[in-house]
Amino acid sequence: MATALAVLVSGFLAPWRVTTGLLLGGMLALINHRWLQRSTRAAFAVLVAGQKPRITLLTYVLRYFVIGLATYFAYELKLASLVAVVAGLSTFVVALFVEAIREFYFAIIQREEIS
């Protein structure tokens, strides 16, 4: 949602390279999150089964390599602004903070207790 809002606003107010950078950064952040979530789930599933985890450092480094490569090519082909891609990657963090603030608000206002 944060990425969509940023792309929508930049579509009207910023050059097209900024908009594509935000969109690319947001998509890369989402892909990175899904990839990390899947890798972590697989690692814990193997640990619960009592086996040695087969996830190596290479899979974690590969995520950053893919993100860096996509960003590099988008920048070199002049399709996206580098600063906008980094800002797009950060929209995922903004969305997490908004969700945390929302949950905190409901916990205080509605007096929900954490059990």
C-alpha cells in the first residue's frame, strides 16, 4: 500500500524515472520479503524435523545480488532513478511502521491486552 501510494503521488508530481524507480524498488522489496520468508520457513521446518539445514549463505547473498543487478540495469538503462529505487525499497519498512503504529493505537485505545 505504501508503494502504491508513493507511485501514485509521484506519477503526478515527479518525473517518470522517479515513478519507475519507486515501482521497481517496491517490487524488489516485496520479492525480497517473500524470498526471505520462504527461506526462513524452510530453515525452521528442517530444524524442527531434526535435520541439518541445507540453506547456505549463498541463498542469502543471492537475494542481494539479484536486487543489486536489477537496480544496476535499471539505472544504467536510464529507466529509473537510483534514489527512487532505494526509496521504493524503503516503502516496505514504512508500511511495517504504519502497521505497528496502528496496532499500538488499537491496543491503547481499545485496551486490548497481549496474552
